Amino acid sequence: MAPANKPSTRRTPQVRLRNYDSDDYCEFELLGTDVSVANALRRIILSHVPTIAIELVEIERNSTVLNDEFIAHRLGLIPIVSTDVGILTSPYEANDDKQCDELEYELNVRCTGDETMDVTSEDLRPHNSWPNALPVGHSQRPQGSAAQGNAADERPIVIVKMRRGQELKLKAMARKGTGKDHAKWSPVATARFQYRPDIQLDQDALSRLSFQEKESFLNSIPRGKMIFRLNPHTSEIEVNDAEAYLFDRQIFERMEEFSLPPDAITIRPLPDYFIFKVEGTGVLPCATIVSMAIDILREKLAVLHTEVQNQENFAPMLSDAAA
């Protein structure tokens, strides 16, 4: 007997942009889905969006105060603009017919003056022609290119300090990778989301407090004056900024101290409303990072859907064979 048709539970997620003043920071709302999808998107942003980072370092001369391993580690953490990452092949994507791509950089600096000299990411010179794969804010990057950001206002990243007579000469190889391989390939400094709090106030229950008691009540709550405001005309407590609430127990503990009933203030998270805050490192614009993450999530879901269908088609064949 064929299974009865079940009502469709298909969701239609929506994205609403809240703040995108610069390429390095954005806020958006994700609605119409559950926490599993929201967390999957966050993890993909952190660990699956590919970028470019220095992987191999060959040091020829190093007379600085830092050892070779320390300098190699610092070079790996320098953010490199990755707008061309899509045309590169990572070591995990390479095979016998397709080798992984490597971008080569050179650094050759010697201190000849009496004052301390800073060796920075500005001293990294590309060996091959990849003008869009230079450190963030590098002066040699072409003007007007994607993810340029505020290159003119950014200070280069200090690698090591030198004194007179010290020298550093090396070659570095950058490769395509993802944050799940190493944190240096993660395109963001942070990516987080939070539930949207829904705060309901029972004015009849709160009216048990005098105006001065209401002021004391709000002052006793951490961030209380941010979450609530006291209307001087109606003497009522009102919601000022629900998102300032951190889902702690402070409000309910203070309600007990002021002998308020439990339903005087009701707070619950909206189950299908998430607020994302993404801060990039400069390697890619935040809008590009989120867009790439959504595409990767859709690809993974498509693969999962195909595998489930294959398993469903294969199960009756196993049953027939067992019979």
C-alpha cells in the first residue's frame, strides 16, 4: 500500500540585510528556518569557504631575533585577498591530471640603518603575476579591485623587527584551503548568530511597583536600561531594545527580589528568527562570504538528498533479495 500523502512542511527561508556599512562587517536576519540550518550556515562560513593563505616557507637567511618556525607561523596568519580563489586548485582537489596551484612570494630585507626597522607584509613581493592575491592593504594591489576595502588607510602587518646588520630572506608559497584544514584559511574573524528575543510585559503585574521601585528594578538588572525604558509620562516599563537581552537569569532573579509574579515579564526566543553578525578579515567582502556559504550549503544538501534517494531505491532491492 502506498503511503498516504503527508502535508508539505517545506520552509521558505528569507534573508534580510540589516547593516552593511563596510566590506568587513555585516549583519543580517535569517527567518523562516530552524536552528539546525542557522548553525550549519555559521559553521560553513567559518570552516568551508575557501581562501588563500601561505602554507610553505623556505627561509634562506634569518639573523633576526625570531626563529624560523615563528616567522613561518606569522606569515601563515597574514590575510591574503582571495577574490581569485575560485580559479585555484587546492591540494585536496588536485589529482594526477590536475596539480594544485601555488602562489609564490619573496621577502628580502636587510637593516642598514641605526634605527629599528619593521619588516611588514608590505615587503612581501609576488613572484608570479597575481595582483589580486596580495596581503590585505598592500600598496601594490590594483586600485578599484574587489575587496580593496580601505587599503590606503590600513597599516601593514609587522612580521619582525630588525636592528643594524640583521637580515631576512625567504620564499613563501600560498595555497587555496578552508578553515577546517587550519584557522588561517578562515575568511572571518567571527561569525555568530543569536535568537531574536520576544519580550512581553504584564503592566497590571508591574503596576504593583512604584515609580521609584521600577527605577531600582531596572538599575539592578545588568543592561536593564538598554533592554527596558521607564516612560516618564505613563510610569510604565516598556521594551527599549529586546536584542540587548542575553538570555540569562538576571531579570527573573530580580523579579523574585521585588516580589513580582513570574508572568510579569515573559521572555522567549523566536524559534525561526536569527540575527547573524559576520566580521571578515579583509580577504573577501562579507557579502561574498555569506553568498559562497549559502551556495556550499545548497550543494551539500543536494548531495544528501541524492544519497537518501539512492538508499530508498536500494532498500526494496535488498528486501527482495533477502526474500
